[in-house]
Amino acid sequence: MGSKPLEYNQHSLTGEITVPGDKSISHRSVMFGAIAEGDTTVTGFLLGDDCLNTVACFRQLGVDIQQTEDKLVIHGKGWSGLKEPKEVLDVGNSGTTIRLLMGLLAGRESHSTIIGDESIGKRPMTRVTKPLTEMGAQIDGRQNGEYTPLSIRGGQIKGITYHPSVASAQVKSSILLAGLQAEGRTTVIEPEKSRDHTERMIRQFGGIVEEDGLSVSVKGGQTLKGTTIHVPGDISSAAFFLVAGAIVPNSSIILKNVGLNPTRTGIIDVLKEMGADMTIEMKSDENNFEPVGDITIKTSNLKGMTIGGDLIPRLIDEIPVIALLASQAEGQTIIRDAQELKVKETNRIDTVVNELSKLGVAIKATEDGMVIQGNNRLTGGTVSSHGDHRIGMMLAVAALICENEVFLQEKESISVSYPQFFNDLQQLIATD
Ligand code: SPQ
């Protein structure tokens, strides 16, 4: 672990890769496939640790899921096909699994206990346990339901109108999953728009969801029908190579089949505004529930910018690698309104600032983000992902432009969302 340095600094990157399937969409494809009636076939499913934990949890709930090399088939039997689990459900490192699962279980006449890893044990759950309790579910957990282990006894629940204090797709999706089973109508009104994969997927499975600005509503008692899902490439995984292509000298990379849902493309807006040499070719897909395209990115002259407001939910998971991008821009970059970073797999304000500082970046933490000075020369040294996949990949990309060796500790965490990350990186390293 970290005993050998990463062996690829000072190489240019050329060629094309297809990044793995979108993590958010992969999780949801299993969940909706499980509650739908009939078979759902999923291609492009992300075989990362988080999504495999979702599959394992749903198998424990009695759902028959077959996995082959190129597809997943979920034999859904409708809501009633979900059985009371005999064992504790373990979500591992996945915030999406636990929060969405809670919403789904809120309407089931059953009892479940849910645990996760050390990182999950520090992530706040009241944001979902509070609205689900208001709907009528009985939930308990450490520190009054804030932390795992959580126990949930679901049953007959009623629709609510809820105003979450943060824009969170996990909170919204959890309440909507409960709302699909509740009596009456359930509405979530967000302060800013979060990713809308759940809304799109309800429609893809034949359900009805109403949207009006920041308000999203579903009626209870809906029956969903099994379908075919083609999961597009994950823009949050593509982000590491978008940044690598822009900052590594003499590079030109094509990223194929990347999901370009407008609620996720904040990184594209930032790259454009910073002046990246980038082109996007949109593709039409016969199963067009999520937009996709190919992105070409080349070494770029970048300038700093301020990132905040409603752009934040559209790039929240890309902020670690955007900090690295900013370290190579001309002038200062300010990231603000991003307090949510503190409750991700790690406190991503602290981990980004501490680890990039070790490599020689002039970066400071603020209460709601960070300030990065541009034009940094990166040195090298020993850094750690701290068990956070996105920090690990950001540091691996940073190593490409470091003058000295980089030792990356806890790099195995990368398999949470991108198991073949180092293979794809190796493929792009020019053999000049
Ligand atoms: O699933 P998890 O662990 O929460 O994963 C992360 C990530 O970086 O992969 C967050 F740490 O992504 C979240 C994302 O930040 C995935 C997600 C979703 O699929 O709904 C939504 C975002 O979280 P939130 O809390 O803003 O809804």
C-alpha cells in the first residue's frame, strides 16, 4: 500500500477511453428494477464496490438479480416482491445506497437494520430519517437517528410536502421512493436543483412525476414496469481525465459515451469558463432517457474563476479535481457555498486542502469551500486518499504533473466508483 511510487509522472496523455457506467444511474437501475413488475435489463452497469453493495442489499431483500459480464437482469416482482431481510443490510461506503434504501423501506411492512463502513458511520442521516419519520416510518439509530446503525420499520405512510435545507439528490430520491408508496401526494421543494436521475428513471419505468421549477411531486400507489436501461458513462469519473487532458502538457484525449445530463454538467461549464480547449459531440441514443456525448479535451491555457451558488450541486463530486485544475490556472480560484463537501466520504474540504498542500499547491480552506492560487509547480511526496475514491483519483492525476515521485496511500478505495481507473490511465499514457 503506497510502498511503490506512481510510475507515470511527466507523461503526456493521448488516445480515447470509455469511462465506466454512471454510479448514480446504476444504483437507481437496481432499485427501480427491483420494485417494478417484470424484467429490467441494464447494460453499462457500473461494477464498482458501491453499486455491487446495492445489488447485494436487494438480493437480501429477496430480489432475483442475475449478473453477467455485460449486463444485469433484475427480475422485479413489484413492491410486494421485497421481503423482510433476515440479516443486517451492509451498504459499505455508499451514501446513495443507504439513503435511497431508507426511502424504499419506509413504505414496506417490515423491519430492517442497516450498517455501513467507518465513513458511512460519520455521515448525517437525519436529513432522510426526519422526513421519512414525518411520513410515518419508525426509524432509530445512533444519536437519535443521525448515524448508523439504523433500524427501520416501515408500513402505511402518508404523503408530505418537504423543504430540505440542502440541495441533495439523495434526500429528494429517498422521499420520492417513499412517496411512490404513500397515501396521497408527496412533494419535495429543493433550495437548488440537484441531479434528476430519479425523476427520469420513474418515467423510464412508466411512472408519473410532476416537476415545476424546484418542486418535484409523485402520487402514491404507482405501479412501475420493467424496462431496458443503457447506463451512460459517468461524468464524475470522466472528470478526472477531463482535468488530466487539460493540465498535462502535450495531451489530447477523447472520452466516449459520457452522460451529459444538465444537472451534472457543472464541470463542463467550469472547463469552458476557465478556457479549456474542449469540444463535445452530442449523440442520439435510441433509449434517450439520459443525454450522452463524446468529449475531446486538449492541453489548455486556463484562468481562475469563482465557483458557487446553484452551480455547486451540478459539480459537487468534481470539486476535488476542480481544485487541482485551478492549481494550474492563471490567477486565483474561489470555491464557495460548498459546505456539503464536509459530509461526503471524507470531509472533502480538509482532505483536498491537506493533500494538495503536501504536493506544493497554495490552497486554503474556508468555511464553505477553498481558495486556490494558480500557476503552482507540483513537487511530489506521500499523500493519501483517506479511503475516499474521489480524493484518490484526484491525487493520481496530480501525480502526472509532479516533478518528483508520488506515493499514494489507500489507493484501493478507487474501486468504489472506478475499478479500472489505473488501466484506463495507463492506456492514455503515450509511449513516446
Ligand atoms: O453515494 P455517495 O457515497 O454519497 O457518493 C457521492 C460520490 O462522491 O460518489 C458523494 F460522496 O456522490 C453522491 C453525490 O454527492 C451521489 C448522489 C446520488 O447518486 O444521488 C448524489 C450526491 O449526493 P447528495 O447528498 O448531494 O445527494
